[in-house]
Amino acid sequence: MVRVKDPAVRSLLIDRAAQMLAVRQPVTLRSLVAGTGVSSMAVYTYFGGMDGLWKAVRQEGFTRLAARLAAVSPSEDPVRDLAALGAAYLSNALTSPDLYRVMFDAGFELEDAVAADHTLHCLVRGVERATAAGRFRDDIDPLELATQSWTIGHGLASLVATGPLPGQALAHGVPLLTALFTSAGDNPEQCRRSVERGWRPLTTDHCSEFSDTVPAEIPSQ
């Protein structure tokens, strides 16, 4: 008889592992399932063992990020959409800070590196749309500009979700992205309006929520 796997159990173990790492709690088979009502055999059932669990934990961060980016509906303003993708990136980090810490820890392998790379390609396609619409210069390298945009988002996420800055610092994304996109050829005033529209849901939803949060660091592996 084939046992049907419950996705909720898989998510529970992934989230618990990430939370334990965040507070530097040793993660063993017993400690992972303690108090969850799940047996230690579940780690083998769902992940094939602890090594598989670590791969899944890191991959889950990218899976949730991809879903958050996919939820950004394209509009007639490609620069607004680029800012909205950046806001979705930060919102994902702020909503799941434990998983966010693990996502970029190269000490853990990924189950599917191509799927993880897809999240950056969302930004690349956004830059290509803005260039095709005449907002950016034709000589702009989409991958380079997307990477620069990602760097801004990752920096803010690291400093707010997993670092010392309050949620109000998220507002810095507007002038930073405006400067970046203006350097790529966009009109300064039009650019700022576009970025503000794309960024607004992030600052509205998260500024006060993370104003006093200073999470612990992930331990070295």
C-alpha cells in the first residue's frame, strides 16, 4: 500500500528546521519533530533523510519567492512592474525571514538550481519589457540591470528582515531604484512615479510590522 504524503507535514518540517537554524538550535531528527506530533520517520518519508531536508529547506525559499513574483500582475507600466517585483521580493523575505536566511547559504545544495535561477530571470524579462517600451536605453544589458536591482532588494531585505534596520528603511527602495532606472535612461519624474506605485504595497504592509525586529543570524554550517 502506497502512503499518501501530506504537503502540510512537509511544509511543517521545512519551516521548523528554518526556525531552529535562526535561533541557533541544534537540528537533529529528535529535536526537529519534538512537539510537532510527527514521527522522526517522516524526515525519511518526505526527504530521504537529513541531507534531503536541508536541500528542501533552501529550495523552499526559492519556491515561495517564485510564487510571490508570479503573483505580480503585469501592467502597462513596465517600470512600475519592475518595482513591484522588487517589492514582492522583499515582502517574501519579510514574511518568511527564516527561510530567507537559508536561501543564500551556499553550504546547502539546491534541489533544482535552474528553478532558483528563474527568480532572477523574472527581473531580466522586466528590464527587457521596459527597454522595448522605450523607458530604458537600447544599450542596457538586461541581466546586469536586473542584477543591480536585485542587489538593492537583497540589501534592504538583509538589513530589515535579518539585520539592524527598522521597517521604515524599506522606503529607501524608492530613491535607490529611481536612481538606478534613471541611469538606465528613464525620465526622472516619470520613473519616480512608476517606482512609487510599484513599491507602495510593500511599505504599507510591512513598515510598522518590522520596525523593531532584529532576528538572530543563521549559524555557520
